[in-house]
Amino acid sequence: MIYRISVPATSANMGSGFDCMGIALNMYNTFEVHSSSYPMHFEWVNDGYNICEKENLVLRSIIDTLKDYNISPPNCKIVMKECEIPISRGLGSSGAAIIAGVCIAHILAKLPIDKNLILKKACEIEGHPDNVVPGVLGGMTISNKKGNDFIFSKVDFPDDLSFLAVIPPYTMDTKKSREVLPKSYERETCVSGIAKAALLINSFSKKDYSLLRDSLDDQIHQPYRLPLLKDWDKIFALMRSTGSLGEFVSGSGSTLMGIYSKSSSINLDLFNSSLSKLESGFLSKLLDIDNEGLKIEMIH
């Protein structure tokens, strides 16, 4: 029996939803668990993603989860197949690896595949739920830490919106992007952030997209992170000129995201032609919401 696991990319923060909002998108990392006569080992289909053991979050999450049940890793082969989520680009690659590792541990331990248990452990390892929750549950979610636990809720996200991800050729270190943030904020800034986050949810709920650009205009993290991202202003301007409803930094960067109505089809060839004039290496990808989240299949 082979188990195939698929985890979607995620985009956290979404402007004013700093550290609490996230959405799952239809770009995936896929893994397989095979029986083997050898101790647990990894096989990489794409050598470009071959990560050393020390940095392998899938492996670390497997071992961490199995320790909870006092189980040693059994003999098995874990195949790292399609890795569509770029590493350290603000699209939830770390969260996806942790989710996959926790899920694989449950399979190896022959535990029930319970998304709530996987979610709880993955949040514990990651520390922040904003990427992990949509990665497991799919859709758009709001989440928060409550003591040692996490609370979350899914948002009824409209089906007439798409996301255009502009992925730079350079990575962004999450630790560095957090270091540039202020240690404290003025009350007015906090109140404005709360209002914009509420407006953002209401704009999706009521399909009032005239609110999107203003509600995404965050003052908590984006003004401090955007200067770290090359040509961000030109890319946002390009998104606006091609019909975007709003723009934001995906996660802590380096990916920039635009929200588009599906009814106004974007000319990707024209967009990419203009994008290529900024700097070589930028990629754009038109994405839809993934409503399923973590997916586990058994293959005979």
C-alpha cells in the first residue's frame, strides 16, 4: 500500500490580516509513503529540492510527532515528488513540510488520519497557525493562539476571485522580515488595522470588492517589509494596470500577490512581457483557492 499526500501552498497575512489570516491556493507539494526493508529514508524526484537532513522539516516533524507516541520510525521510503511551492518565498513551504511530516507520522504509527489531530500538532511545531490552518483545512481561515491551543474559523470565500502570484528569484528569510517590524505601535495604527481586517472579511462576504484595496492597505507589517522587496512598487502598479482589485505581500515575502475578478480575464502574456523588463527571473502564476486542504490517498 502506498499513501500519497498533497499539501497546498498558502498565503498568510493578506494585508491587514497580520499573523491571523491565510488562504490555501492550488499549488502543491506531493509526497508518497512506501513500505521498505530499509530504515526510513528519503528519495527526491527533483534533485533541485534535495534538502539536507538538518533542514528537512518533513523529517523533523515526523520524528517530533512519533516521539509523542513513543514510536521509533519504522522502515519506509518517503518519496518527495512534485514540489511546486517555492522555498522561502512567502507561500507556506515550511508549513506544508510540517503538515506533511505530521501526516506521514500518523500513517507510520497507524493512527487514524484525523485532520484535527494533524492540525493541532502542526500548529504546535510551526508556532503560528496562519499558514498551517488553511494548509490542512483548505479555503480562507482566521486563526489565533489561545494559551497552548489554537482557535480558528473558515471564511466563506467567493468563487469569482483569482490570485496572481509574482514570485521573485530571491528568497526572504522570515526571521529577517520580522526583525524590521516595530516593537510597539500607536493606538491609532492598531485601531485602523482592526477596522481594515474587519472590512476585508466583509468585502469577501458581501462581494463588495470596492473595499478590497483599502482593506489590504496594512500599516502593521507591509510598510516595513515592502522596502526589502525589489521593484515592489512597479509590480503593484503593473497589477493595478491589468485590473487587480487589491495587492498585498504574501506571508513575509518575497512573493507579491494581486487579487483579480475571474470575469475580467487578465492578459498574462502582456503582464509577463512587462514583468520581464524589470529583472530576469520573476515568475507569475495565476492561482485559485484550494478548498480541500491536506489530501491523503491510498494507492494499491
